Amino acid sequence: MSNSEKNTSNIQTCSSVFARDEKKNVSNTFSTITNKATSLTKSIFSIFKLCSPFKTDASLGRPKVLILGTGWGFMKLAKGLDVNSNDIKVISPNKYFCFTPLLTQIVSNRLPREVCEIPINELTYRGNKEVIKYIQGLALDIDKENKEVIYFDSEKKKQERIPYDYLIINVGNEDSSIVPGIKEYALYLRNVEDSIKMRDAVVNCFKEVNANWDKMSDDEKRKKLTFIVAGGGPTGVEVSGAFAELTKNFLSKNEYKKLAPFINIKIIEMANKLLPTAGDKVSGYTKYVLSSLAGIEILLETKLKSVSKDYVVIQKEGGDEELIPYGVFVWASGASPNSLTKQICDKVEEQSFFKKAIVVDERLQVHGIPNAYALGDCALVRPRKLAERSKEIYQNALKSSFGPTVKYLRDNFSIKAFPQMFNLSKVADLPKNEEILTEEDFKNLLEKLDSMYHSPPPTAQGASQQGEYLVKLFNDYPSDKEKQDCPAFIYYWNGSTCYIYDDNIAIYTPFGSMLGGIHTKYIWRLAYTTLNPSSRSRSLLSKNWFNPFGMFAGGYKNDEIYKMNNISH
């Protein structure tokens, strides 16, 4: 008799015993039913265990999916993963998802913190049901042999282990330390608390100078009211613009007007333009707004050498080192791998050649850790190299009807397997479609394709697309074999935005750019209201940005936001 038949027989036997026991005296009924119910439960449990296609979750028969981190990738995973087919848990020290695109709006005091600070249970619950188990803690290490994560549990105050069947690493990165002194003295913009800290630092400088006006020398006032931002990318531009807006707000009050001659906001950038990855038109507009409208001093082709408690040392290209005293210094020019990423790079042999991020393949699978995926700022996508197989590919091409041609590559190596093929049409001096290539020319072409591939940038857009990709991979390709057949991840840049200063906004896309104007302002507002995953936050944004009595009416007043953010002015 099979195990299933035995278990079925057990159930039938238990049922008949129940029937007989009901006829016994009342004093024995409760005890008997309890004992037989326990036996029945064990039999049913045994049947479910035998019939389950997975041996991974004793109670539900679902594979255990463990997510580390609650960034943009997690937000997409939480909203899209099939919670009925997977037993999902997430470990993170953060109780909130941070809506990063609007952090500088908190710095400038245009928006309340609640807009960007979204409680994690808004993502882990669907209705009143918790569908993703949240564990507050910090992942410390991965035991790949036993498929367990070692983490520090913040509630239990001790190290714990948790098993997984599939691991998704989304831990981001941490503050950079590449320049001497920035770790000790710089402010960073990574979350809501950083926004508040940054704004308070500027506000306190205004208050301190105002309160000690007669006691401070002009040089002391000038130092305290000098705000320096290192980095001319989107974050640096937005932070410097936010400082200018804060300054404008304070100078509108009579008691602070006397501070104006001593205030100096500087932005430092090594490249020869702001927003280096944007086009010249966007960069030029950004420079005009910051310098001419916001009154910010722009130092291009300037390298930050070191930072101390009271001053920074910079060096312009071809010039001498210069010392600049400051009141507030912000680093907005890159980050470093966090402790878990470093652990993986040090311990996993396949990761040892690159120490700055977790290397993943074209399906976001971590090299050297089975059933593990990584995405977002902590991951570097490196698809299989075509050039490493150039000899094999060339020999196969010779046997084909096309021969070693561009057409052969187009027809046999799709972007679904090799994402670098996406750039084939962009190769300089690309041979004609049916031109027969020598083995050397064929290899050179493959090497060009490999070199033209770039991992997605460490942005919210990149992490979101990777999160959406993993949702599709887990939902549509449930088995291990199916996951290996899933099409490769391909990143599409859909455009970027930069809030520069005082509602002057740049939107640049693959199809063109919009620079300033009321239309750009409201397209930007509508986009970020829609993208925010929290209904509460969307409501706050709508109140502040849109008014039912007219698009040009205001929302919160500045004083109201100060009150909501619990600061005085």
C-alpha cells in the first residue's frame, strides 16, 4: 500500500472512531475528540507533505524567497511578486521605503517629510493581510552552502540565521570615503533623516550668525554662511538649488536681510560641465539657472583634495591648491560598497576580481552564489562575453548558410540571450549585413559589442526596472530550469529630470528635452505624484502641488511645512 493510501486509510479510521466516541458518556467526550483530532491533523499534514511539489516550506509548500533591503527594487518586488506561490520575507534595518527623487524638496522645505517616508507595511500588507514578512535587522553574511543568511535581529538584539530557497540582494551602498575627511565631516543625502539633518545644518548657520551678529567678525560670518556641495550631477545640482531656496526664504524676513552679503553657495565638479551625462543644452540651462538666478558659484574642472572640520582643499585643473572655509559641506559625488557587498566580494571566488559591487549575469543571478540575485546600487551586470566564444561562434557561422556575417549574428544571437546585441546597430563602421568577415574582424566586432555594454546606472529608474524584471522571472518562470531560459534583463533609459531651482526644471529624454516653463513644472509634478507608491503621500503631494480651484493655486505654506517637520525658524 502506498503512503498516500495509508494516510487516506488513517483519515477514514479516525473518522469512524469519531462516530463511535460521540456515543460515549459526556465526561470522556472532550478528551477523546482532542486525541483523535490530533491524529487526524497529523495524517492530513502527512498527505500534504507527500503531495507538495516543494520541500521548502513545511506548512505551505511554497519556496522561501528572502529579500535583503527595502529600496526601489524591493518596492517593485513587493507590489508584483505572486504572494500565493512564494513565501516572502524581507530583512532591512529601515522601517520605511524612501521616495528618493523628492528628498531635496524636504531640504528646501517645500514638502513635508511624510511625502518621502513611506511605512514599510504599506508595501508588505495587501488590505489587512501581511503578505510579506518584515524583519527589522541587518544582513551580515551569506552561508551559500546551507542557503542561509546571517543577520542581526534588531528586536532580539542578537545574531540569527534564516533559510532561503531564493535570495534577492537589494542592499544599496553606503557613504563614500574616497576623499580624506569626507566620512568624518561631510553630509550626505540618502534618506529623509539626511534631508532633515542637511536642512537643519543650514538653518542653524543662519540662526547662529544672526544671534551672534555683533560678536562675530566678517570672516567668521562669511565662513559660517558658506555652503559647499561636491558633485555636479543631479543630486549635487538639486542640493545646491535647495540651499539657494532656503536662503531666499530666510532673506525674505527682515531680521535676516543683513546676512545677504556674507552668504556664498558653491558647487564643485571635476568635469567641464554640470550634469555631465546630459546633453550640452541641458547642462548649459542648468548652469544658467544656478549661476544667474540662484546666485551659486560654480567651480568646474575642480578636484576636491581633502576635507577638514573647518575648510576644504580644492585644486582647479592646472592650478594651485586652494583652501576654502565652510559652514556646511555636502558630498554628492559617488558612494562605496556596504559591508555585506564587501563580504561577498571577499569570500566568493567568482566575485574576487571586482570589489566595488556584486557581479551578476544577464539574468541578475549572482556569480558564485546559486539561487541568488542582486539588483540596484549594489549590483553590476556583466553578461556572458561574446568575444570569449569568438572562435566557436566563427566556426559555427562558417557552417551556416549566412557565413560569418552581421546577418548571422542578428539571426542567431538575440538580445534576449545577449543584451549587448542591443548595440549592434550603433557599432562604428559596422560591416554590411551580408559581408563575409575574416576571423579577426569577426572577433573585433564581438569585442566591440562586449565593450559597448554598460551596466544600468545606480538610479531609482535602474533598480525599478530590475525589480520589475525579477517579478516577471519569479512569476512566469517558477522552476529553476525555467529561470535559466528567461530572456535577459535589458535596461531602457526612459529619461531623467532635475529640479534645479525655484521651479526651474530640466526634463531630458531619448526624444528630446524640456527646459523650464510652467508645462515642464506640472509634467514633473504629475510624474512624481503618479510614481509615488503611497496613497497617503500622493494625497499630500496633490494638496501641495495641485488645487481643485486652479492649477496655479498654492498648497502648503512654508510655515506649515516647518511645523509638520517639527522645526522652528
